[in-house]
Amino acid sequence: MPTDLHPDSIAAQALGWVDETTRAVTPPIHLSSTYLRDPDNQYRSGRIYARADNPAFDQAEAVIRALEGGAQAMLFASGMAAATAVFQALAPGDHVLAPKVMYWSLRNWLLNFATHWRLQVELVDMADLDAVRAALRPGATKLVWVETPANPLWTITDIAAVAQLAHGAGAKLAVDSTVATPLLTRPIEHGADLVMHAATKYLNGHSDLIAGVLVTRADDPFWQRLRSIRAQLGGTLGSFEAWLLTRGLRTLHLRVQRACESAQRIAEHFEHHPLVEAVLYPGLPACAGHAVAKRQMRGGFGGMLSIRVKGGDQGGEAAAIATAANVKLWNRATSLGGTESLVEHRASVEGAGTPAPPDLLRLSVGIEDCGDLIADLEQALRAAPR
């Protein structure tokens, strides 16, 4: 396919790859774990062993690289495998900055595991550029990790501004852009060196696989170290999962557009609702990060939002949990980015130390009729005892 096409066209046809053997427009699933050597003991096919490289990865990696505008992309067995590989590529003693508000599992891993490898992990408010500037240690800080919009408060980080600060201190900038997707934000265009997606979420979009991906600005020594880490630690994706990911990517633009439109409507509907304390969504002008989000996001503000439920005598936490218990169309489940809409009481999931207020419900908006989603939340809020 031409390289100057709209991202919607790139996604819809998955770059237009055709199987050369059968001329099928849907790629085959390559299951082989090993590959033949040439008679002179060489591997001119470029394939040696599926743990290091797998033809099943090629199309999904190429599509994601094209959507992000990066030099290379690399699939992993999960979003956590992709994210932790970046930190594992650092050296003992390196200083890293990460957000105070971020994906909870990675935050826990950084504080409870990465520090055992003598990484110096410091959590900062990435929306506060003065705080980022003060936390950077020129020459010692090797990586700044950003998540925007940041789960579950959906705070926004100015990628370009943080990139300038990080590079000025000699550090790389990595961005978890899972929620934004490459259709809404392309962090490399704003100065990021690496982009991470939990491909389980929007890139796949059907809640039927676990996968992660990294995209790099440059095929440099750090990237080659990441390739080695994937091969040697074994965090590789299965062939069928890679095939499912390519299938999901073909409808990415339709699903993200629908989710963004519905999330905006839901946020506006409940912004001044008598039973809602606050709506957290960067698409609302009242949200602190709206101006930055408007500048670095295009086509919408994402399909994720949170509402803080007003409590009565029993308090906001009880009202929030009761609201989640009363939904009929929304699904009470962990995860995000699928075709089905999900609701979750995040403080219960994350436990001690969570930045999520106890009255907060996280909403992942799917592709159902938006009026039905609003009506279901309305009845659930009214049914919650106060």
C-alpha cells in the first residue's frame, strides 16, 4: 500500500498485505517453532527460532509501526512484558522517573521489583512540569516514563514539554499510550523515544487476547537490547494471538471513533448530575488537562472516563460500589478498550496506596448504543442507597 494513506485506511486493510502463496487477503497463522538451515549452515530466510522471531508477528508489527510513525515495532506476550522490558534494559543504579498516577500493576512492579535490581525509581506528578524538572538528575536519570491519559484519573501529560526536559537531562522518554491509541496521539511526533501499548486493550479490541507492543523512534543500540531481552527472557506472543491482534487492528478506527463519541456524550451528561460529585475526562473543558489534550490529541479524547459518585449517609464509596452492582448493560470487569462497556470500582482493585478516590468508578466505553449506556448508569445511580 502507499505509505501516505490515512491511518483509517492503513488499519482497515492492515497495510494491504496479501499471502504470496495463496493470494489470501487474510494472513495465515504460522505455528512453526523452528526453521530450516541452508545446506551451508546459514539462515538466509532470516528465521532461526520462533522465540526470537516469528513471521506471525510481521504484519501486526508493521501496521502498528506505520500507525505510530516509528522506525520499528516489537510484540510482547503482554503489556506488562513490554513495559518491564524497557526498565530491564537499564543498568543497576540508573535513575528513572514515573508518574504518580499510572497503570497500577506497573506502578507496583516498579516499587516492589525494579528497586531490587537497584533501579532508583522516583514517582512524580507528570502534569507538573516544575516537579518533573526538579526531579530530573542530569547524567543519572536514564528514563522518563509517561502515561497519558493516565489511568484511572485520566490526567494529561504534555509529551512535548516532558520530552524536552528529559532529553536535556540525557534521558529517554517512553510513553504508555494505551488509552490514546495511535489514532488519537502519536507520541513520537511529540518527541518520545519509545511508545508502549497494552495491545490487549484497544489495538485488539475484542477482549480475547493478552499482548503488548513497543514502538521506537530509532533502531538504535537500546532498541537492539530490547530485542535481545524479548528473545532471551521469552516474553514472546503466541502465533494465534498475533493473528487475532492483526484482525482486531482492522477495526481500530471504527471502534475508537465510536468509543470517543460515546465517552464525550456520557461525560457531558453526567458532568453536572445531582448524584455525581465529579466527572474525570480530558474532553471536558473544566478538566485541568483539557488544553494540553486538545493540542496533542486528535479525533477525540479517548473512550475512558471516571465518575465520582455522591454519597449519602453511607458515604461515596458505598454509593459507588452499589451503583456498580446495579448496572444491567455495563459489565463489572477489569480491563478496557473492548467492544463491551465496563465499570469498575478501582480503589477496591488497587488497594492501599491507590490514587483512586474511594467514590470513583472507572468506565471503559464500548460500542453499544450511547443512549442505552447513559440510561443504565442513570438507573444504577438512582438505585444506589444513600
